[in-house]
Amino acid sequence: MKLLPEVSQAMLSQLYKETNILLVQAGKLYLVEDGDLVRAYNKTKHGFVIVSDEYVSQFDKHTTIHSEGCWIVTDNPAYNMDKNAKHNAIQLFLVDESLTKPLIQRIGEIRGAVMTLCELTAQLLEQDVITTGNDKL
Amino acid sequence: MPSEDTTLMTIEFLRDYASFGSRGHLLLVQAIEEKMRAVDDANAKKLLTVKIYQEFMSALEDLGALCIAIRHRDEGMGLVYNYLTYGQKQKKEGQFPHQPG
């Protein structure tokens, strides 16, 4: 860092702040409810289906219709946030602009952290402060 | 010791990714946000919200993969290769990315 005073002054303080915020956010995603939310997300990535009715796969359908939420159907109770629930569905979240707005803002901040990290690494490589491995490409 | 070409290629990749590739998630959620404002269908809004959430998770995953690639840049295959093969390696080992426990 002594070799790159302009980087340490201009970029690092902001990067440090942003990284700390993002690490807290990532930690929450991993740790909240034993990581069930992250597991649920993986289900959507690997072929599981999102449905609008929590009880769509139940024979004795519940009469309450949850019109505001999105649900993932799963056959594995281990992925269910509600350990006492008899049905195997996971609520993702409510559809609400107050929830999506901060998410979009965070995506912008994540991109800022990626850009800073790339530029910082590029400058350190340029000045031979660090090396890269023998890339297979 | 990596060659000068390898180092230059890595620098070029990092700057290209910073200015171009890393923009994808943000661009997509902004487009989804516009679409959400334009539609009245509640079910369409639900599915679009899920897509925003997926992009958020995916952006976090990219940041994590970049940190891992930089941290392990000197181990074996190098920074760029480690980054590009992040997800594939996890799948080969029988574990999906972001699947704790």
C-alpha cells in the first residue's frame, strides 16, 4: 500500500466501508434461519419451481390464499424455514417495492466493490507488488 | 513464476470485467424494475421480484468468487482461470455454490 498512496487514500477507505457492509449482508444470507434462504435460492437455480400458492401441492388445501408472496415447492423438509410446518413450501418474500429498491441499490454497491477490487488488483500486478498464477488460458 | 504475458492478460481481463462484465446484474435489474412499473399483473410482479432477488444473490456470488480467485491466485491455475471456473469446480465436487451446511 505504501507503493500506491493514491489508491490507499482515494479508494481503500470507501472499499473498506463497502466491504464491511457487504460482508454483513452476505453473512445474514448464509446464517439466518440456518441458511435456509440460501438453500431455497439454490433450489430455484437447479430446476425447482416457484409457485404463487403455498398449498398448491397439498391434497387438503388450506383455505387462506397468500396473494402477496412467492413460494418454492420442495420435497425436502430440511429446506423449510418453518420447522413445524406440515407442508413443504418456502416463502421467499413479499412483493413490495420497499424490499426490491434496497436490493437494487445493493447490486449497484456490489458492482462498485467488484470494480474497485479489479482495479486495485490490476494496479498491484502492474507494479509487481503481487503476482498471478500461471493461468491456463 | 508467471510470465509477463500472463500478468498482462490478467490485468487486461480485470479492467475489462470491471468496466463491462460486472455491469450485467445492475443493467438487468434496472430493466426488470422498469418492467415492474409497467405491468399491473400481480403474478408477473411476483416473478419479476424473484428475478431481482436472483440477480442480487448472483452478484454477491460473483463478488465472493472474485475474492476467492484473488486470494488463491498463486495456487495452481491462476487468477482468471480460478474465477472463470468457480461454479464448475464446486459442482464437480458435488456441492453447489451458496449451499452451506
